Amino acid sequence: MDRPAPMTPPDCDLSDFAFMPLDVARLRDSELASNETPESCWAAVLLWAASWHQIPAASIPNDDKWIAKQAGYALRGKIDKAWADVRPGAMRGWVECSDGRLYHPVVAEKALEAWKSKTEQRYRTEVARVKKHNQRHGTKHTTPDFVTWVSIGRPHGHYLAVPGDNTIETGDNHGDSASKGQGEGQGQGQGDYSVTNVTGGAAAKTPEQLTKDELWSAGKSLLIAAGMPPKQCGSFVGKLCKDYGDQIVIDAVRTAVVTRPADPAEYLKALCMAAKGQRIPVNKQEALERRNGAIAGEWAAAQQHQGEAYEVQ
């Protein structure tokens, strides 16, 4: 039997979320609480908590020593004999997926909700950051819509150096806190960035001050830094110009210089397509996230049909 796809995205990182949601009624009325020993119940809760800060969130390695240690049944590399009796109850609900890791559908359900909230908050922060930059410096940089932004790797938090401006803006120092709930910590900010890092110039320039040749150089530098062979960079930029026109590509490069995307090739193409009014195709990551959500729902529905209801176990 084929193993299901992972229940959370591979980059689902909730390590900066200090709190994990706990559905009190669901736990209280679950088969875990009614049928298992207190020791198994406590070990199960510890494993849920351990999975919350794993990457991907809601998963744990399929390693019995690691699992026993997280559950409190391993010391100095040896597994406590009592673990054999506790393990079946503690491992209720865990499913091995195609990546070889174990996932808990209910923890995955909560993790997907938190990840969506974190991603949306980060997008709002990025939109506000770009808007603030435009207001301060009279620029007209745009932010892609949310779907496009996710499809190009969720770029955020990069600083654009402007002559006379000594303030470093980072987009994620406070941006995720609203999505974490009371008492939770904040995410990590990103490093500073300036146009000189891309163009190699001695003095920082805004994208509006860059000449066409400097923009081509900046765009190619972004592509090279992301791993594209130098010879291929020229062909890639040339094809964009042929397909979308010089001005659209220039505007896209100006925006890329500001946002410093993780995948500049996809980012530039997406911006050019948007400027042309073309539909942005769904990327693999977004498709995977949709599939993961659907699989989690199918698992829950199947277990409800069998009378188990996939309550917190």
C-alpha cells in the first residue's frame, strides 16, 4: 500500500510558535483519554508537543529511540522497559508518510491553520513594508497578490538602501507576532540588503536611479546568486524581453532588486506575466499544500466513518 503524502508542507516551520492549540473537549472525550493509561496519555501529549517544533511541523522521525526519549522513556541511550507497554497508546493516530516521517492528522490540522496564519501575517507585513518605503522615498514599488507572492517563495524583509537613509527596515521583526497568540515569541528578522550588493557599485542607488544597463546587470546578478549559470542568465533575460517587452522587464527587475526573492527567475517571470495580464500558474509548492490539506481531510473523514472520529489521541 502506498504511503500518503506528508500532511504539512516541507518548509512548515512553527519553531517560533511557543504555544500549540489544544482542543480541550476533543481531548477530554477522545478514545485516548478513555481507553489508555495515564502514562500513555502523558507520553502522547509530549510527542504532540515535540512534533510542533519539528520541521515539517506535526511530524516526528520514525526512530523509536528518538520517540522514546521525547516521551520520557529513554535515558543515556537506553530505552526504558516500560516503553513497550506505553508505546501503543502513546503512538495512537500517527501515520507514516511518503517522506518516511510520522505525522499526526490532528496535530497537522492545527499546524496547517497556524502556518496559514503565519504566512498571511508575513504577507501583510511585506505589503506594509513596501507601502512605507514608497511613502518615505516617493517610489512606486508594487507587491504581488498573495497567491503570486506564495508561488515565488514568499520574499520578505529585505532592506533597500537609499542615500541619506540610515534606518534598516526588516520585514519580520514584529510581523508574525499577531498570528501566534498571547505570550508567544516573535520570528527572526532578515539581514540587511542594498543595491550595491547586487550591482557592485561604490554608492547605493535606488532602483529608479539605475540605468538600463545597470538593471540588466542587477537582474543577472540576482539570477547568478540563485544558482543560474551565467550564460543562461543572459538568455533568460533576453527571452523575457522578447515575450513581455523591455519596459515590463525593467520594472520587474526594479521590484526584484527591492524584494530580493528566493527564486528570482520565477519571481521575474511572475511579475512580467502579471503586468501582461496573464494568469499565474499554480506552482508545485502551492499544489502540494492544497494536496496536503485534502489528504488530512480525507484521513479525518475515513476515521469518522469507522467510528474513531480522529479525536486527539
